[in-house]
Amino acid sequence: MAPVTAVGEEMHALVERLYPLCRSITGDGVRATLDIVGEYLPLNVHEVPTGTQVLDWTVPQEWNIRDAYIADSTGRRVVDFAASSLHVLGYSVPVSQTMPLSELREHLHTLPDHPSWVPYRTSYYKPEWGFCLAQETLDALPDGDYEVRIDSTLADGHLTYAEHVVPGQVADEVIVSCHTCHPSLANDNLAGIAVATFLARALAQQTPYYTYRFIYAPGTIGAITWLARNAERVDRVKHGLVLACAGDTGQLTYKRSRRGDAEIDRVLRHVLAASERPHRVDEFTPYGYDERQYCSPGFNLGVGSLSRTPYAGYPEYHTSADNLDFVSPEAMADTLAVCREAFAVLDRNRRYLNLSPYGEPQLGRRGLYDALGGRSDTKQAQMAMLWVLNLSDGEHSLLDVAERSGLPFDSVAGAADALHEAGLIKT
């Protein structure tokens, strides 16, 4: 894993700022999150009204919450939303009642196998209310009456999402998507938001070939809304990556697109293997994060998903144990580095045509061999030129060349640049 870097510390600091906010699929917590991200990147924020039809879904009412608690007979708050946004069932309808513990239990959610952890639970599309608490807290509650209050609103409003675009040399796009709907969960998905944000900043310092569109949207309904609003231009999306669970210390995991052989799939497989990082590559399944929306059969975009330990693959997933200590600057810096390496390959991957295909062109008289003199990798660079010339038939990409030759992609791309400048190949 990469050493601690300044950028890793900066990403962790962003996660720390976002952590206390109560996010959901709609509401002021999402807006507050985007306001903070907007300090790092200029964002184009979209507000989509309640009731808007988006594909087979409808934008729901907006949910906001100000306070919530369970108090005992002395007025002491035994469960308090102010202590953690996880304590309230997401999208809880308002309630103000006094009831016995026996009745209250029907609305309480715990994790008996991890008695000190608080679970994360939601009820987005079914009117309900509830509290999440540690099992050990529940076990310590005596029978009796409890004051129950959830000061929330469910009303017509908006679904909020945002985009940031890094212009490229061409209009073809790479999308990078992360979800903004989870409350105080550091790995799922504040680490993804942080990595996406710093990836956008890094790309903005270059002149990328592709245009990169970063999408910050609530899970499922947000991606569906984006697709519905961009259906007529979605053919511009040539590649894509969903970032999630990007900050734990597990090995990197790449989940292929539905296509299975999209260019992004091949690039991530190549970069991870070449880097010799511990990793795994999983096949596509229609369950997980928003890759399943981008890869739904009507769109079938070449969008994969990059995480460290995948969703539901670690005990802390969707619990209070997914806290600031669970994510590390080193892990986020490593995830960011892989993204940058992958996009560098994606940006330079081309198909070339050999303009002197009959026999091997004389490289020496063009000064190509002389230019290699004194380099420590002279033999590798020579082999890269020969491989590029041989496979530049308009059908093989530079990634094909790297994989078939076993040479590093950078060497192959460098050879292509030299041969192109010498007039021996063209795109």
C-alpha cells in the first residue's frame, strides 16, 4: 500500500468534515454535503422536483430532520439523534408519543451479534418510523414508559444531485459516480466521495483526452434520475467507474461491467495486475452500487466499480463501526493512485495504423534507435517499438500490445508517441 501522503491526509480531513451530516436520498443533508464538496470543486447542482417521473421511478418527497430522541421517565435521552445520525431510521415520519417499552420495541433496530454497534436502517418508500441503537443500550433499558419524538418532515421538495466536468480534448465522456445518501458511514461512502473529489482535482491539472464527468448523487434513485435526464446524450459515455468503499485497509476489488470485456474492465485488470497490488477482479452481478443502473440492459454502459472490501463484505458495513477510524489516509491515497493510473492508460489507449507495413521500417535512419542510446531500458524500448509497429493494423489497441508483449503500458505508449512523431504510424 502507498505510504501516507499529504493527499491522503487531505481526503481523510474531508471525510471528517462530512461525517457528522445526516444524509439521505433527499434533503438538506445532501445539500450541505455538496456545499462542502463545492469548496474543493465547482459543482453544477441540480434540483429535481418531487413527483418527477424518472424512468420507472418517481422522485419521492423530500425528508428533513431536526431532532429525535427516546427519553426515560426522568427526561434523560437514552437514544439521541444529536449523538449520531444513525440513531434514526432513515426517512422516519414524525412522531411524538409516550409509550411503554414493550410497544416501543417494535420500532427499535439493533445488532445482537455486535452489541456495541448501531445499525444503519432506512424506510425510503414505506411510511414508517424507528430508532437504531446498540443492543447493550436496549438491554439496559428498564420496563416503563418512554417519551418518543422524531421532529422530521416529509413534504414535496426536490432530489438533489451535482456534477463536475473536467473538459477533455474530445466530447466522449468517462463518468465517475459516487453516492451521497448515506449518513455517518465513513467508508460507505464518504471515502468514495473524497477519492472522486481529489481525482477530479488531479485531472483538472492535466489536459485529458476524454471529458470526465463526476456525478454526486443519492444511490439508486439518484443514478436513475441522472440517466433519465441524460438519456438522449448517454451515448457520449464511453467508459465509467463507480467509486465506493474506497477507504478501508482491505485489498482492492474491481467489479466488471455487465459487458465483461468493456475497455474499462481490461484497463483496471491490467493496471491492478501490473502494479502487483493485492487485488481481486469480480464478475458483474445486478446487485451492489449504481453500476447496476448504468449497466441496466437498456443502457448497458461500460461502467465498472472500484472498491476496497466490497459492499457487505466486512462486519462494519452499514454500522456505527464504519467510523473515522475505519478508513485510513493510506488506503484512500492508494485507491486514488489506482484511479489515476487507470485513467492514464484509458486516456492514451489508441489504435494505430502502420504506414510502412511491408517489412520492418528502418528505424536507425529515422534516429529512433539513436534516441534510445544510454537509456537503462533500451532493449525494452526497442521491443516496444517493434511490437507497436507489428500490431498497428487498425485493429489492435496499445493495451492489446502491452498485454500480448508483456511490456509495461507506459513503454508501449512511449514507443507509439515516438513512431507517430516519426511518421511511421497514424491514428
